[in-house]
Amino acid sequence: MKTNGELPVADVVMREDLYPRIEKDPALVQRYAEVVELLPPIEVNQHNELIDGWHRWTAHKTRKCETIRVTVTKTASDAEFMALACRRNATAGKQLTERDKSKMAIRLYMGGEGCEKAEIAEVLSVTERQVRTYLQDIDDQLQAEREEKMTAMWLACHTQQEIADAVGLAIGAVNEFLQKISESEALPKAKKSAISHESDFERKVYANWSFPMATNQIRIFGNIPPEIIDNLLYYYTKPFDVVFDPFGGGAVTIDVCRKRWRRYYVSDLTPIEARKHEIRQHDITTGLPDDLPVPDMVFLDPPYWQQAKGKYSDKATDLANMGLEAFLDCIANIAKWIKRKWQGNHKGKLALLIGPWKEDGRYIELPFLCYARIAKYLTPLARIIVPYNTEIHSAAFVKMAQEKREILYINRDLMIFGTHK
């Protein structure tokens, strides 16, 4: 039985254990967020548990909507809920991939009361033959799924205990698996060329990293080309190194690190809704996260002070909303805390991407000011010029600058620091 109505966005419950969507699409969320008024209702059960519509629901959260239109369908059990969710996601909206269907076939076959192959085929909108293929060597598939989850959590810098709890294994078994995959010879052959930057990569030879156009799937204020991260990884890290990014933004660091098999700890004061499941929430002004491993690369792309005031949040500890001295103190503190983290002979690198700010005709040279603060703790190693990938000044601004004899800036500084020369 179905009923229609509205529900507070915050009251929708996401059952990760039952929802069939394996991989979420943040770019689709962004497109939906632009037209939330036109989106069809999401589907929930009598307990407000989401049956269908994660991308639509997250789009409403992105737009900070208070309510969302819903269709309520009663479900009698978790097995019925899961089958219904699969039906909806197999044929409409952002449809299930073959990988999604394979995993859900196993869950439907083995979970609760279980489903017959014919029913699974109907639920997933595939043939019975395809279901039999999905279910071949179930033990091997379950093992592969478990290893995939362990690998993903390890790359995201979860602890061995967290991984063991998530997959239901003893910590010794988890440790044995992680030891195996951390050996270069155990890397997936199909991914080795990408991991070693041998494919799908444009290496920048000169200290001027110019990229003609943004390739980001997600467009947010302050987004940077992923090629910046990619070149930093190429020059200053190796596979399995830990990358720490406390200004997570649109999660471009996560995407590039996954591709190149660098481990990552990415956080933000206010993670975007579409990637809250991946970006940890942390206020860097309070110190480094307690569970942060020793990082090999720290990437700082903070708000460029007042240029971003109110763009990310209204919080007082948002670097864009504080005074200049407090902003610079925070940048200096990060360098100080990281140096302590690197005690001993650890040869880590810290990269800061930042540009100048102009206010009432006066330049605030944030790169120079930040350089002076960080250099108290870490050794400057390199300076790279990174032009904006699009022309950022309109004809009116150019004319105004000409009349006032002012210089317009179109680039940022990327400065690299370390513990050794």
C-alpha cells in the first residue's frame, strides 16, 4: 500500500545494510540540486527508511531544504525492503551497475529467507542465466567483496580494528591481508600503470602548472583541477603513502588518491552532503585529528581568507570568516603540529596552494604571509605558479584596473615545504 506526502529531510533514514546502491554519484547530486523542485518523490517505508532516491534526497540536503516529497510503501521485513529497493534501482534513475547487481544477487540469495533465482532475476531486471553467473562460486565472490571493502577502508586510513569490525574478521587476518596488498608485487596488474603514473597523466616539467580547463565532476566554490593533486603525488609521494587534506572541499584529493593508490585522510569543517560518507568532519583549528596516521604528504588548499567569506559556512572557525591574524595563526599552527607529527627522520612534505586577496585597492599577499609563518617550522623546498584555469576578470574589471593603474592577479602560488633540504 502506498501513500503520498511530505517528510522532514532530516527524518529520512538511510539503511546502508539494505540499500542496493554501491557507488554514489556526487555529480548527479549536484545536477539534481539545481532542479529539486522538479524531482519526483523519493520512496520510503513506514519507518521513514529510504527505499529509492538517495541522489534526490541528498540533493535536497545540499540545497538545505527542510522537507521532501515522499511516497510511503509499507514493508513487512528487511528481505522485502531489500527486494523492493533493488527493483526500484534496477530500472529507474541512476541504475544499478553490473557490479551492483552481482553483489545484490548474492545478498538476496543468502539473506534472511533468501530468494529463488527466478525471483532475483525479476527483482534485478536480468535473466536467470545472468543470475546463475552472479551466483557462481559464491564463496569466492564473497571473499573478493570482503577484500575489496578491506582495501577501500585501508586506503581511507581506517584502523585495522575498524576494518576487522566492518568485515567480521579477526584483526590478525586483516593484518595479513594488508601486508599482502602493501607489497608492490601484489598490486592489481590492470591498475599498475595508473598507480605508477604511466597512464592517464600529464606530467608538468616546469614550475608553471597551467591546466586549460577544469575536469572536476563536482563544481563547488574553490574547486581545483585534480591535475594539481596528481602532479603533487607524482613528484612527492609513492604508492601507499598517506596524504592528509584538512580542507576536503569537493573530495578531489580522495578521487586522485584512489586512482594512484595513495592512502588518504581527508577532512573538512563542513563536508559537502554528496560526500559526507567519505569526508571526515573535523575542525582543523582545534588541532590534528586524533586518529591521523603519520602523513607523507599534507595538502593545504584553505579558503583564500575573505575571498571566501560565508561561501562555505557561517562558523567562526571557518578560515574564511576569521580575521587575518587568526587565519595566519591557523596556517602556522598546522605547520607546527605537522612538524611534531614528523618527529625523528620522517621526510614528509607539506604543500600549500593559495593566492592573493585584493580589498579596497589594497593587495593582501597571502602567499608571502603564509610563507613567512610556515617557514618558521618547515624548510621551503619549491614554489610553483598555478594560473587559474579560466579567465577570472571580466572586461569591466580590466577596464577599471587600467583606469586605476592597478594590477590584476590570475594565478596562485603552490609552495612545497619539508623537514629536510
